[in-house]
Amino acid sequence: MNRSPTKRMRSLFSGLQFEQSTFGVILALPLIIVLLGLLLYPILSAFVVSLQSKTIGSPGRFIGLGNYIELLTQDQAIPTVLSNTLTYSIGSVILKTVFGFIIAVILNERIFARNLFRGWMMIPWIIPTLVVGLTWRWMFDQSGGIINFIPVKLGLIQIPPAWLADKVLARIAIVIANVWRGMPFFAITILAGLQAISPELYEAAAIDGASAWGRIKYVTLPGVRSVMLVTIILSSIWTFNDFELLWVMTGGGPSYSTHIFVTYAYSLGFRGSRFGYATAVSLVATPLIILFILFLVPKLWGDES
Amino acid sequence: MIFGNRQFNRTQKIVIYAVLALFLAAATFPPYWIILTSLKKGRDVFNTAEVLIPRHLTVFNYLELFRQNEITGWIVTSTALALVSTVTALAVGILAAYSLTYFRYRGVRALGLAVFFSYVIPKGLLFIPLFLLLNKIGLVGTFTGLVLAHETFSIPFCTWLLYGYFRTLPKELADAARIDGCGPLGVLGRVILPLAAPGVVTAAIFSFTTSWNEFLYAASLTTSNALKTLPLGIAGFLVADSFMWGPLMAAATIATVPMVIVFVFLQRFIVQGMTSGAVKG
């Protein structure tokens, strides 16, 4: 019970200041209205729509879990869409992590013009995603694209491949575009993590005889582990739900080979107007996303002191 | 720093700078290609051979874009949309973050958690529910509808970022102001906001640029040419099989210019926003 005077004063003043609970609620009211009206309500009512057979302009007819049953058992596209979504997100996130880590480590060393290069490295992030998608589409273009030009000119290939019209190559192309765009986000967050590692740790490891590789393994990697984990989860959620890049690069084609859940739901709803079914497709991955978010909560939200 | 203050040896130096050069070249080539394409007229864009030493460069595409005048409307819509969403999101976010940090009431923790959830919830999950809601209340194809859609990401984002920022400020300052007779809004306006100005700038930049770049909501909620945003307008160049790469890349360059300006002058805030785990990438 031996509390210091300053501590007692602080709690006294805190008491003066923070008890106006009604006013606090009033301040948060606009936010609460937005959260309920523009986020919670639409998602809940969309769930109801996903239980209906519905097109726009006509009232829906309740069909229970019909859409979900069709999705799981009848829709021929779903296995492809699911595997695309997974390979696209996992592949992109792994590559972004590896490249982001490498460039972050280099930009954390005492190199020439370090600040300039840190800014330079951000270029892919500055360009609007839609523009990034269009640019890669143009670069992958079969006849005028720069990517085919070089190997053709060097005589390495005779017939230039149609990147975005080939099932396998198109999948590779969208991952390349995604990695190119997302790499700076990884580099910047990992760099922030690296800067928090005390240089003394490296010194100590060096004195103990650790090689450069040993220092990466025993000092760098453990030091950025948690920031990397958060970045990976956040990026996984957003890559899983990508739309812009895919839609302008391939539109989900050729024949569903680059459709992920979001683009497939979009094409069902806005190209085919089967809104009940489209809603079911867009919601089917929700439990997975919520699981990811719950994993992040203790890491990013933390305990309020 | 893996190498600390030591000099790299020769091999290490070569490897490090070679990898760095590779990354920077990869980062630089696509924007270079955008600008180069935008400066080529008609079928000249297919003269891929002129990679490094281009000939016949012209600003024809830019002049043509502004002569046809469609792009002016896209720019106006995009600017208005980004400004209105950002100002609204900042107002709502500042008040809410203040409430979450400095007030105690039932459910305040749950509300903080809800803000985090709504910040992370991806657009890909929300766009159809949002379309159905706005369609029901007759706001699909209106400016108000687009603003409401943008608020679903900018309000949670601004609140989340400012909430994090406000929590780092020393509470004693607010206490002192309160003792000196400041009302709750006075504390916010005179003490907290001046201290949190960098956080507010960061929130504003991200909110504005996210709105400026937004495409999914624009594609699903726009029904007329009159309300096309710049990204939607640019995507419109992809018609059937005849892609107008020159004009398309000119419009793409124009869409990127504000981003570059923001980045050059406000890089510090951008890095801060990204590393606070606070931006979608």
C-alpha cells in the first residue's frame, strides 16, 4: 500500500478526466453507426441473400443452403478457384517474404546512398494497383510485350508464348505482378523490425565467432520474427482477396485458370447477375479470414494498459 | 546490421551491390515502360526494339486525352471522392479515437476490437454485401453511394491508426489541461490534436491515396459514364481486342502523378503509416 505521491495524484486526475462515459459514447457514435450500418448489417443481410435464389430486380426465393450445396458439390469451377486462390496467395506471400527480407537486410547495412535506395525501392508501392496490373498485362503481351521480345531477339525461343492465354504461364504471371507490387510493404515493415535490433547483439555474435550467415540465423531472424509474422498474415488476408491485379490482367481466364474467389464472385454477380449464388461464393471463405484476424488480434491490438 | 561497422570484404561488397542493383532495376523498369509507352503514337508502341534508345517520342497521347476531355471528368470525380471520404473519415476517426483512448464506458474494448476487425476485413468480402445494401436504398450509381463505400475502409483505417497514435501520447498532458479548466473538446482540440498532427497527416495521406486508387467499388457501384473515377476510366481502355496502350499508359501516368508528389514530399509519413501495420499491401 506504499504508493508514491505522483502515482496517487495521477490516479486522482485520471478519475477527474475519464469518467464522462456518456460523452465518450457520443463521440464514438458516428463510428458505431458506420460499423453497424455499413459493415455489420450488409454482411449479415448478405448472408440471408446467400440463402436465396436471387437476381437483381426480383425478390429472392429462399432455398436454404442450396447455394452452398451447389458450390460444394456441383460447381465445376470451384475446385480450380479454390486451388488458384491458395496457390496464388501462398506463392505470392512466400516470394514477397523472401525478397522483402533480402532487400530489407541490404538496406539496413551501411551502404552507399542508403536513404535514396530506401525511397527508390518503394516505387512499385507508389503506382496504383490497377496501373500495375495493366502494365504487366502490356509487358506480358504476346506480340508487343517486352517480356517476349528479349528471348525472341536472342533466338532463345521461336514462337513467343502467349503468357496470359496459357493456363500455367498466366498463373505465373499474376504471381510475378503481385510479388512486384507487394514487395515494398514487406521490405519496409521488415526493415522497421531490423532497425529495432540492437547492434550490440551483432557485435556480441561476431565476437563469439558467428559468421555472417550465423548472425542472420541467430540474431536477425529471431529479431524480426514477430513483425514478419504480422506482415505475412496481413498480406495473406489481402492477397487472398485480391481483385484489381487479376481482373485487369486476365479477368480470371483463360477458362477459370486465374479466377480466385473474389474475381469469380464478381463475374457471377456483375457479369451473370446470379446474386444469391455470387454472395455465397464471396462469403464462403469468411470463416478462414476471421480465423486469420483472430490470430492477429493479440499481436496488433495487444493488452491495453 | 549484420556487418556492423566493419567494412565488407570484396566478395561481400560485390554480392550486396549486385543484388541491390537487381532489385532496383526490377522496381524501375515497369514505370519506365509505362512512361515510354505513353510517349509513343499509335502503332509505334509495338516497336519494342527501341527499348533503351527510343525514337519518335511525342506527347500526342496526353494532348489527345485532354482534347477529348473525358479524363477531366474522371479526375474531378476521383478528386472529389477522395477529398470527401478523407475529410469525413478524419472527422469520425479523430472523435472515435479520442473516445476509445480517453473515456471509459461499457463496451469500449469491444468497440476497439470491432475497429480492428473492420480495418482488416478485405474489400473482396464486402463488395457484394455493400452493393446489395446500396442497391436496396437506391444509392448504386450515385456519388453518395461511392462515398459510403469508401467510408467502409477509410473510417476504420483512420480510427485504427489514430487510436494507435493517441495511445502513445502521455496522458498527463490531458490531465493537466483538464485541471486548468479545459472541457473535453478543448482537451482534444488544444492538447491532443496538435501533438497528434503527424498521425493525422499519415491518416489523411493513406485515406486519400487509397480512395484515389480504388477500383473494385468503382467497378461494382458505377452505372454511368458521368461518375467514372480515374481508375475505372483507365480500365475502360481495355476494349475487346484493340488495346490502346499509348493513351492507356498516358492516363496511367496521369493517375500516378499525385502519388509520386505525395511520396516525394511526405515519405516520412508514408513509412510511418506502413510500419504501424496500418496499410494494405
